[in-house]
Amino acid sequence: MKRVCLFIVILFSFVSICQAQIAASDFVRFLFQSQFLWDPNWSIQERKDILDVLKGGYEIKLNQSTPNQRAIYQTYFVPLFGTQRMTSVLKFFDQNVNYILKPDQAQVAKSPFTLADNMGIGLWVYHKAGFPSRSQFRFGRKVVTVRDSRAGVMRVYPRFFKSTWHVQFTGLLHEGVHSRCTGGLPQNVIDYVHNRRAGYNMRRCGHPHVKCPPGHKYQGLPACDLHPWGAYGVSGFMAHMIGMACESCDKNSFIATALHFYDRILGKYHGSDFVNAMIQLKLPPPDLSITNEIRP
């Protein structure tokens, strides 16, 4: 009997090792296929730390054990990422982030609480408005001009490396959403920027944040969204799915992170209202389509 038990333990250990090796080989394959361009100023360790965050996504197994979970994945997860696997989330990030920049000391001093940001859409708008010098960024010794909304120019700040993994992972996904010019760029934005005027409305091009209203925890700061499938909604939904269905992670931390993001959504789907609508399959369908077109 003891020999049988020992054999079972060894068998399960072998299977676990094989699964870990498969996950590792899948991630290596992902890295070879990815389009990431790394700022030369990153150290090898810093690059590894960022990649380890993404690698953690490959190691997550999602358990869709109930009919409601399967319905939620089919209704929202698949339209967002293409499949029901975590690998598709990593591919989404790869498709929407090309340059991974290291901010200089002045940029860090201006944004001490920022984990990461995505300035690709903003630089593209300056290009369309006829300001070529303001549509550029420095990449090592090169100066790159952004001519496409899908440039995906992300900066990762020191605070990112001090955060927990679930905040880091959802934060990277959050920045990927900011590369999506959904619905096209309104013509009046180009006119406003060309005439150096403020107050323009990007609509959902780049899924920009709006200022949080009085009484909100972040009142006065551009840290809220007007629609449920912006950067906060998508990253909150991702955290919620991991917390709800992950077989080997800190579920409570992910759920808490999701609720924190949902609190940034204003209007009908604010906070727990997002959760209730999601469970009842009453959220509007997600739309992260992308276009470089100029719209009226």
C-alpha cells in the first residue's frame, strides 16, 4: 500500500513538473514572438522583473466550474481577448504595447505615485495636428516619431517595482487599453490641439480618464472613467476573473483590486453595480476596436 501511495506521489510530482515546463516553454515562445522594444537604459534585472509579471499570467489556471462563470467568460472575456485562456491576455498586451520606456528622473519626480503610463495616443494626436516635434520621444540615442495610434509607448515607473504582483499585472493590462483608439479620433480634437486650445473630448480614442467628481476618493484627479469598458473596467474585470476562478492565487487580493477599479467607473456601473450587472449578464458588450480614422 505504501508503495502504491509513493508511486502516486511521484506521478503527481512528475505531472506538475511537466506542466511547469510546458508553461515555461509557452512563455519563452511568447517572448520570441513578442514585439517589445526595450529602452536601453533598463538593467537586465529590471527587464526580468517586468517579464516575471507577465510570466505570472501564464502560470494562472482559470477554473470555469459553474454555468454562470462560463457564461461570463463567453459574454465578456472572449470578446475582449479572443479566447478563454490567459495566454490571450498576454497577447493582448503584446499587441498594444511596443515600446517599454524607462522614465528619467524629472519624469519620476513629477509622477511619484504612478506605476506606468501610455503616451502613444497623445503623441499621435500631436502628429495629426501638425506638431511633429511634439509627436516624438527619445529611445536610447534615437528619436522616434509616432505616426500611428497603435504605437503603444509605455513608461514604467519605480513605484511599479514596489507593488504587489496582482497590481502590477492588472496595471500593465490597464496601459494596454490606452493604446486602443476605439471609434476613431474626433476631428475637433485635432482642431483644438492645432489651435493650442484645451477642453477637447477624445471620446473613447485612447480611453482617456476624466476627473473624478466631488466626494469621490480621487476627486479632482483624472482617475475615473465614464464608461464600463475603459482601462479601469477592463483591468478590474481581469482582476475579478482571476479572483473568482483562479485555482492557486490570493483570491481576496484580486477581488479587492477589482472593486477598487470598479469604484473609478462613474454612472450606472459604478462600484458594486458593475459586479451585479456582470453576474446578471447585463453589462453592455465590450468594445475595444481600434482605428486610425478621423471622425466628425
